[in-house]
Amino acid sequence: MNGQLIDGHVVTVAVSRIPKNHRCTFIDAVPGKVLFVKNLTLNTSNEDLLHAFDGATRARIIKDKETGQSKHFGFVQYDSKVAAQRALKTMNGREIDGNEVLVLFATARGTVLWEM
């Protein structure tokens, strides 16, 4: 599939893996009140995500517009930056519905979150 043309766009396929013992260095992710949560299961609901993050005020799973299925990531919001920082430290690498999740501060699309 790498290099193929789909809908007028060239597809680039690459494998990206972060070792479990690797510590991310955040360079553009300014701590805020919203966390990005990656590697969720198809079955994880908004309510499941909200309950997994103690003290969170809102949670939203991002779904495919056509199929309605989870895109395996979501966002969790807190009332304060301090609470969000605590949650990131507590939840990053923990399991939600059987999957180990990656938790980062939410940033604008296209922002580099870490350097390897």
C-alpha cells in the first residue's frame, strides 16, 4: 500500500512503536485541561472513559462518521490543569477495558508531541 494513490493522495505507510520503557519528552504539548487518550477498545464508551479518569468532567470517544465505530482514541477534560496533570501521570500506561492506553496532553492537530 505504501506509495499507492488513493483519492488523489499518495499513501505513506510507516511503523511507529514507542518502547514501553521509553519516557516521552514533551516539546509542544503545553499542559492544559484536556487529555488525549489513545489505544481504546471498540467497546469503550464515553461513560467508561469518564469513569476511568477520576475527577474528569467530560469524556468523548471519537467515532468514524460513516460507521459509527470508535477510532480508538478520545479526549478527557478536567476543571483544572493540575487535575489533568495528575491524571496524565496516573493513567498513562494503565489499562482501560483490557488495553494499555497512551495519555498525552491534547494539542492542535499536527503538533509534535514528543521527540524520540
